[in-house]
Amino acid sequence: MNDIRPTYSYDVSCQGSVPEAIIAFLESIDFEDAVRKAISIGGDSDTIACITGSIAHAFYRVLPEQHVRISRQILPPDLLEVVDEFKDKYPMSGK
């Protein structure tokens, strides 16, 4: 991460965002740390954070409760329905 930050610039290509997202995940200790590291890279940080967050959620298998609560407050009912249907169809098991 420390080697990436000084020279990274906005790059929307998968070659310019996926490796950085993976590195942010690999250097993380939990979900929130992974997303924070991804955002700290700069550039196309929303894309990098989304990729990193997806990997981190699959690996750590837990999301911070406050993030879930806030997200559920913000999302409109139709999107909450999609999220809940997805969670019911594909439940997280393990950890």
C-alpha cells in the first residue's frame, strides 16, 4: 500500500484497479480496515473500495453492524427487498 499511494492515479481499467483492490484486502485485518485501505489509495477509490469490500466480505464473512444498520436506513424499500431476497437465497455460512 505504501508503495502504491505515492504514484497511483485515476485508472478505471481493471488492470488499474483490481490489483490495488486485492492488495488493500491482503493488507487488511478486517472488513472496515480493508475498505479504508482501498479508499486511501485514491484515484478511482469508489470502484477499488467496492472490489475490496466484496473480497473482504467473502473472506471475513461479517460486516460491521453499524454499517449494516445505516445502509438499511438509507436504502429504499425496493432495494432492501432485493438485498433481503439475495441474503435468503445465498446465506453466509461459516465464521
